[in-house]
Amino acid sequence: VGAPSAGPLAAAKLAGSRYLNQDPHYSRGPLSARVHTLLTGMTWLVADGRVGALPPGHPDLVRLRAHAAAPTVTWIGHATVLVQLDGLTILTDPTWSNVVGPFNLIGVHRYTPPGIRFEDLPHVDVVLISHDHYDHLDVATVKRLAATFDPHFIVPMGLKSWFVERGITHVTELNWGESTAEGGITFVCTPAQHGGGRTLADQSHRLWSSWAVLGSKRFYFGGDSGYYHHFKDTGDAYGPFDLAALPIGSYTPRETARPVHMSPEEALQAFTDLRATTFVGIHWGTYGLAREPYDEPPKRIAAEVARRGLPSDHVLILAPGQTESW
């Protein structure tokens, strides 16, 4: 594992103990509005029958275990993506739990099962974490991954100590613009517009990020982000990308979600900014996190693809467990 090195993107800045987004006008809006949304609109709070499990794909486990020469991408669910590239198996924001929240007991419930059972995973070499929100950093899953595969966890600044406290030491933490290498692939910590924190007391004390994965092909993992010019900055610095996995859900209500969650239309603009060839929609259809109908994001993606005249065969909405080459 190479030592972290700096690159062309600016590092995240701190105000006291809190990291800042790039947008100087960034604001989540009044706390009262966010609490009202939480209490009145979340699909996990009222079991009203609005959600149902997405139809499963048919994972090609033989292909994944053989690690064929052609790079592959498999959507497992939410922001969990399995990418195989240049001999490495890379997993992003892994969550296999049925409930994501404190102690895996209180929080949002899963309504679509993981597209691949944990027991059926190929050997995992690298795990990328975008930030420490419970639906992206699931303690039960990362502990199980560490015990089963001992992968290299690559995380944003401030998260290494969280892992070490849980007995996981194969960890590299990076600021925006910094990179590290594993197995001939370079992993660059790139900006996102979001936030972090697992309690009211630690908000923004740990950094959030997206990731650029640079090997024989280039993969961008968007994690969770509002739309801002950091996508174009990253595309200019490290693109063009062959594949971009970008969030397309949890964008409502817009008055509170807009700063931190892209709409499907904004996700396709980010895809354009990154100068990427193939798009994969993530962060939808898995956990009861938002107020939009659970099946709305792919419909809006299809409408925007048609409006923009994009090649539909390069805009992928995968079934859970579905594997495609890229």
C-alpha cells in the first residue's frame, strides 16, 4: 500500500472541528424543517404499503469468483456496488443489514434484499467508504467483511479511528485530493457535497467524499452528494471516466434534500460533467429513506435520457444482483 499523496483537487477545509463543503452558501435549512420531514414523511415511519421489494437479478457468481479479464459492475443494493477491475474486487459503502441505524435496531428498514448474499461474495480486496451515515457505514457489515476477507478499507479523513476502535486496522484515511494505491490501482479521495455524523454531537467531525478509481479503466463512485461543480472539477482532473455510479434517490422533499441529495436529472448532469461513458444509478429502491415513490427514480432517469438524447444502452438501472461488463 502506497503512502497517501496529494493531487490537483483542493483538500477539505475545517471550521474548528467541523469539515466544510465547497459551496460557501451551503445550508441544510432550518433544523425544524428537517425534523418535520423526518417525523411526517419518511416511509419507514408509517408502514403504508408504498414500497415493495425490487425484482431480483440473477447474479453470475461463477463469473464473479473467476474474476474474468473484463471489468464488471454489480449493484447489490442502495450504495453497495461490487466492481472488479485489474484483478481486484472492490466494494463500496457495504450494507447487508435489515435495519441501518444505532445498534442495527433503530433506524430505516430494508425492503429489497441484497442482490448477492454475503456468503456468496467473491474475495473482497478493497472497501471504499464515502461517509459515516448509517446507510453507508454499517458496523455489522464492515466487521464481518474485516473478519472474513481482511480487505483494505479506504475512508475519508477522520474515519480511521472509528475503525480502529472496532478492531479494524487495515485502514487508510484520505482528504480530498489525496490518493493511495492497492494492487496497481490508484484510489483518489474526491469531493462530495454532503455531511457526516452518527449522533447530534459529531456532525461533520468526519469527512465525506466520492472516489475516483484509476486503473486500466476509470471508475467514479459518487457515494451521496448534492449537485455542485465538484463533479466537473473531478472530471477535469481525473476523467474521462468509463463508469460512474451516482445516487438517484432520496431527493425529496427538495427544500431540505437539494443540498445533499441529487435529483435523477442532476445525477445525469453530474454524469455529463464527469465525462463518463456509462452511468449506473444507485442509492434507491432499497431502504425506506425518502418521500418520493420508491419506483420513481428510474422513471425520471428514462425521461431525462430521452430528453437529452443520451444513449440509453449506456445508462444502466440494474436489478439487485445484476452484473454487467464496462
